[in-house]
Amino acid sequence: LRRVNDLLRRQNYISQSLLRFLHDDDVDSCIMEILNDVLSLYQGGRVYIFEYNEDYTHHSCTYEVVSEGVSKEKNKQQSIPVNETRWWCEQILSGKPIILTSLKQLPEEAEDEYKFLDAQGICSLMVAPLMAGDRVWGFMGIDLVESYREWSNEDFQWFSSLANIISICVELRKAKDEAIHERQALDRSEKLFRNIFTNIPAGVEIYDTNGILVDINNKNMEIFGIRDKADVIGINLFENPNLSPQLIERIREQDVVDFRLDYEFGSIEGYYPSDRRNKINLYTKVSKIYDSKGYFTGYALINIDNTERIDALSRICDFENFFLLISDYAKVGYAKLNLLDKKGYAIKQWYKNMGEDENASLPEVVEVYGKMHPEDRKQMLDFFYKARLGKVKDFKGEMRILRPGTKDQWNWIRTNVVVNQFKPENGVIELIGINYDIT
């Protein structure tokens, strides 16, 4: 009768454990209650769970309950190297339980385990692997420190059943935690995308698989002179009068297409309303969108209005040509370089004034000055030395440069050099130099 009652009690523990997991989202508290159930059946002991790290080099105690008067070992049993309990871990990781009525039942090769267990005053123990599929992720055990026990098959079957319940529920918890984490990550990604989509300084258009516009951002409305988003939602990308049939075919067939075109607002009459009437220089990149399973879901367009940039580049080019014309006429040279690594650039007239080949690199000229009079070269090198130390900020002088095709005839070149940036800790001592022929 006692045996039947004991079996019923154990079955009740199992059903209660399952019921806890069904009704309680707090898996940790459920696990602790199961361990306490085990402890209540075997007095004078310690019940615990160990988990292995990902690469199975260490294992740590993650849950523990103890009877009154039994010492807690959890804090001492963290990151225990597997190679210090090699026999024990080989048993567990192969999916085998460890059931000992006495520590004397340990084999000779488990000498380290014997010392480790004996130091805790353990008399008998029973350990069951915790598995997820075919993978062992830890073990659950009970240590008796006040008495010996001849473990029965019923003891192990009940204990093993509880271990399986814990394994299943821990895996469910991990899956739930991962799902929550993924949902949170997705929410953050969506918020980040929405923030970028709204504020990125480039126009963005999103189309479905049929080329129907479903969303645009504020910058895109600005580029195309759109007052209300509702005026354009629903238009078809492939009906845009500015896109040639060849370009439309490329967009349909290729995953990524980028192109430049002169976008004519005069040609979109009836396609969508716009406040613009001029022409812009447009750079567009089209990418097909795929979901996590690889299914095509639509198109994303990024638009950049290059009109102002093209105009600015044109003005810069005009200015450079104008400056070079003046430089050539007035024989004024210009150079800019980093004194520490000799990187920089110079215009042709600067090289001519220094008596050097205009195709030479700056490191071949600076601090070499093969065509400069030795006395003047000494002045320049002295300036560079002091500039590296931060003792001088500029240099002005008249240099003698050997006249091409002669051995002792000199051109007089006035040189002005300024230290523009002095940040040696960042590897930068930037010089700007102007020279001009005053012969």
C-alpha cells in the first residue's frame, strides 16, 4: 500500500509540474517548484541543474535547492572546466544517467570526480541528462548528504520524467524568448526603417510587384514637387513618361538598376500633379525587394536630385580653368600637402617654378629640391624641421631655382608657405604653399 501511495504521489508531482508550466509563464519559478518537489521526497539532500556552455568547454550550476542544514554549492560551481570532470561529462554528454548508491561505485578513472563529490559530503546521488532532441544541454541531479539510498528503477523513471518535463519547458521558454526577442528586434527595425525612410536626404519610393506606388517619403515629394502623398499613391512606375521602354525592361528583369536621366516635368502632364515645371538631373537606383523566404515583393527606388551638384561642379570647373589661366599668365603656382606623409597635390605652374617635371610626385620634390640653390634649400629644410615641432607657422623667402638647360643661371622664385593644420597626433601637418616667378 505504501508503494502504491508513493507511486501515486510521484505521478501527482508529474501532473502538477505539467500543470504549472501550462498556467505559469515564469519558467524559472516552475523549475524551482519541481526541484523542491524532488527534495521533499528525498530528505537531507541537494537538487540542482547544470547547463553546458555553447562549445561544451564548461558547465555551471543554474538552479539549486537544498534541505535545511545542507550547504549551498551553486556559487562555487560556476564555469567548471569539462576536462576537470572528464568521466562525468563523457557519461552525461553520451546521454547516460549516473546513479550511485555510494561514491565507491565510481570507476578508477573518476578519481577527480570522487574528490570533488566527497568534499561536498555526498553519500548517494542520481543524475539524469537534460536533452533537446539529440543534443544534451545539461543535467539534473539529486545529492543525498545525510544518508545512503539504494535507488530503485521507479526512482529513476520518476526523476527522469521530471527531467524530460523540465527540458521540454526550458526549450519552450527559449523558443518563446527568441520569438519575443525577434519581435522586439523587428519592431526596432521597423521604427528605425520608418525613421530613416522619413528623414533620409534622398527620395525613396516603394512599389508593389505590379509597379503600383504604395509609399514615398518627404524628400521624394520635395524632389518631384508633390504637395499631397495621396496625389501619387497608386500610380504605376512603368507608365512614367520619363522612362524609356528599354529602361523599363531592365527594371523588370534585373535585381538592381541604376541610371541618370534628365527628368522632364513637362512630360508628366496627366501622370501626377507637380508644382515643378523645369528639368532636373536625376540619379535613381532601383532594387527589387524580397522577403525572408526569397519571394519577390516589390521595388524600392532611391532618387537623388543632382541638379544643384552638377551646377556647382560646373562652376568649380569654370573657376579652376579661370585660376589655371591666371596662374599660367602670372606664373603663380599652388601646392597643398601633408608634411608627415608628403601626400597632396600641386598645379603644373608650381612644378615649373620649382624647375621640376610637372609629372613628378610631391615626395620627389618636397625636402629634396634638387634644382634649388644649396643656401636657399637650407632655409626651406630648416622651416620644415621647425614646422614639425610646431615652432613656426609660416615661411616667406626668395629662392634661387636653376634655370632649365643651364648649370649656373638662376630664376628667382618667391615662396610663401603657411601651416594650415597642425594635428601631429592625428598624423596631419598640412601646408599650403604659393610660389611665383619674380625673375
